[in-house]
Amino acid sequence: MTAASLAERAVEVLTTADGREKTRLSRAHAAAWFAAREAGEALPVGTARPPLRPARPDRPDLLHPRDVPRRRPGSPQGRLAMLHAVAHIELNAVDLHWDVIARFAHVPMPRGFYDDWVKAADEESKHFNLISDCLEALDSHYGALPAHAGMWRAAEDTAEDLMGRLAVVPMVLEARGLDVTPGMIEHFRKAGNARAVEAMEVIYAEEVSHVAYGSKWFHFLCGRHDLDPRDVFHDLVRRYFHGPLKPPFNEEKRAEAGLPPDFYWPLAEEPSPKG
């Protein structure tokens, strides 16, 4: 029996509702992709029809962003809510990375494009499980609290536009994670939650690469079409992202990921950094 294509495997992940099962499949498909690559028997990318929205478990309840209770990290319940929000973000990231593979499989791209997003999906799956383990260690679980209903909006808005997807998801949303994660790590360190600190440090280290993948392939496509990356990035973010970018920015990690300040500061709430 012929092995399923990468795009078909991506759709299998997207149509699996349970978080633990979704991430199990995700990691299995990533392992199969890289094992085939190493054996010189690369799996076909193929084509498939991804759902507009991924399958989701019955819980958590998904609320409008304004209705999600504010997290106060100084309290145990606030830190629990923070972990739950991170788990929700990571599960959405698993789907986002598989979706970019399946939805844009018709766009001719080098094999390395798929290597990068399969690796990112695998790492996001690991991140979801790390945070789920932290929740369970606190007698909770993913789904126990309400979550943000707007997480998939960027995917829907950019469903027809690969460059828009790369600009908004890795280069804006995931780059935001580089800005806020150090503060979250510090909250858990002060609370003495070594397990959460360790999990968040893994996430922080690996998210740099995910932003870098977005920047790399965005620049690749701009080069293919002889476009100015900075101007196109500004246009696409203004079209697809709702509202200004929020400083302060982690300029060091953003630069490490291939995002120079002249990409994001012109889109910020303030016109230039305070100095």
C-alpha cells in the first residue's frame, strides 16, 4: 500500500479533535517524513483538501477575546490560566503549521520548505504536551478553562495567500511570543514552578526557529516575484492583521530570527522606539 502523501497526513492531523491524539499523530507523521528523507525515499508532498477550521475537542469553551477572563500571574489561579492559554496557543500552532503544508501544497516550493514546517509542527506538538503535563501536575488539564476563539482567524484570513500567511502567523503572531515569553518564565520562576520554567524555556528557544522559517520563506517568495520584502510585509500585515503591533519588542531574538526593526516598528503603536 502506497504511503499517504505529506499533505494527506497534514489533513489527518487537522481533522483530529483530541489534543493528545492530534499531537501524537503530528509527531508520528513528522518522524515518518524525516525517516524517509534520511533513507533517500522522500514521501511525496501530494495535494489534499484541508478543512477551513481544524477539528477541536468539546472543551475548552471558546470565547470572544473580550470575554476571556484576565490572567493575574501573581496568583496560583492566574498562573494556571496562563499555562492553559499557552497550551491553547501551542495546539493552534500545531494546526497552523500542518495547514500551511496542506493548503499551499499546490505552490511550487523547495523541499526545505516542507522540512521546516514539519519540524515546526513536531516541536509545537512537543510544546503542547509539555504544557499539558504542567497543567496535569497542578490537577488541571487542557479544556478546563475557557480560551480565545480568535486564534484561527489569521489562518482563515490568509487561506488564499501564502505570503500573507507567512507574514501574519510566524512573523507577527509567533514573533509576539518572543516578546512575552521571558516575562512568563520569570513569573513561574518566582513561584518556584521549576517544571513550568523548564517547559517555557524549551518553547522560547525553539520558537526563534519558527519565526526564522517564516522570514526565510517570505524573503524567498519576495525574491521569486522581485518584490521588496519590507514594503510587502507592511502591506500584508496592514491587510490581514487587526490592529497595531504592541511594543516592547524583543529586538535581540527578533533579529536572531531574521526580523529587523524596520519591519515591525512602523507597524507599532508608537512610531519609533523610545530612546
